[in-house]
Amino acid sequence: DQDQDVLAGDIMKALNEGNLEKAAGIMEREEETLQDLFYTTMEGRRYLYNGEGLSEEIEGQGMVFTMAGTVYYGTFQDGKPEGQCTALQVVNLDAPRYDYSQGLWKDGKMEGLGHTGYCYYETSPEGEARDVCKTGRFSGDRLEGEVTYTTLNQEGETSTWKLEVKDGTVQLDDRWIYIEERGEYQLMSQEDDSHAYIMDEKLADQPVWINLLAWEE
């Protein structure tokens, strides 16, 4: 209907501007309308919205909802993201937050330069970073090679780490410190040698450096 069309247009305009916070704010505020759009109007199926209406053929430029709170915007080919694309998901875990993945995609997977992360766009839960971002080169939705990991706290302070990743798994080198009694590895940030990135030893050999918003059929 007209309200749904206006809402979809507003979200797509914000994404086209690269304003993820604005798009997420609209999606959170209009949650009920989005639920009705996705589950009633679209019957839980995927359509391409191109600014003029919905198309069953997901091809070309536009926006696709995969869930009421998850949207992909960019170019599509053969029903999947292809080329430049932004994925955005709105969640509320103690505070409004959006997860995002931006960059190059091929055959529905991130392939090439991009970044993925999340941002609490009002206030973050106590003890958590406001913004977390992993930037690097993706291969089949998994980061590969040098990855830049950045966090931003509520005071606006940024911390940065450079890591080596293979097939989504961190490659431990002599910069990492193993704390046996805690069962964890630590890597100090570039800005402050007292600020560590902490990784549980159980995750040391797991492919956790991946596209947070994988396109699923």
C-alpha cells in the first residue's frame, strides 16, 4: 500500500546516501509496518524493490528484504547480490543496534574489499564498544589476509588492531600473549599497549572473521 511504498522508499534513499544510522532508525521506528510489508504483502518471500514497486525478478539495482528487519541494497544478478552491495540488519540487544556488511559481492557472497561490523546508534550497553568494524578482503564470505579491526567507545576513543587471518581464522603470531590461567589470547592495540583485544582460546582455530550478514537462500 501507499504507506509501505513510502517507507521502502525512505529506507532505500537513506541507504543510497550511505546513511546506515538513518536507515536503521527508520526500520526500528516503523517495525510494525515492515512486519506487515514482509509477512503479509510479500508473504515472507523475497522481492526486488526498485523505487517504483516490487518485482519477483531480483535483477539489477534495488533493495531486497530477506526478513522484516534485514535488507540488502545494491546490484543483483541471478537473484543474488553481485557487485557493490550493503546489507543492514536492525536488532535491539539492550539498546538499538544495527549490523552491517558493505563491499563487493559475487554470486551472493562477499568477495573482495569490504567491511562488516555493528553499531549501537543511541547508546551502547555498559562495557561494550559503540562501534565495531572489521575491514579487509573477503573470499567466499570469509576474511583473508590482513584485517583492520577497529572499535569506538562511548567517549569517541578509537582502538585499532592489525591481524592476519586465513579463511576466517586468526593466525596467531608472536604479538599475541597467551594468558594460561584465563584460557585466552591477548593482542594490544596500536594506540594503547594497555588496551587488549581478548580472544578465548576455544575460538583461536574457529572461522569467526566472516561476513556477519550472509545472504541465505
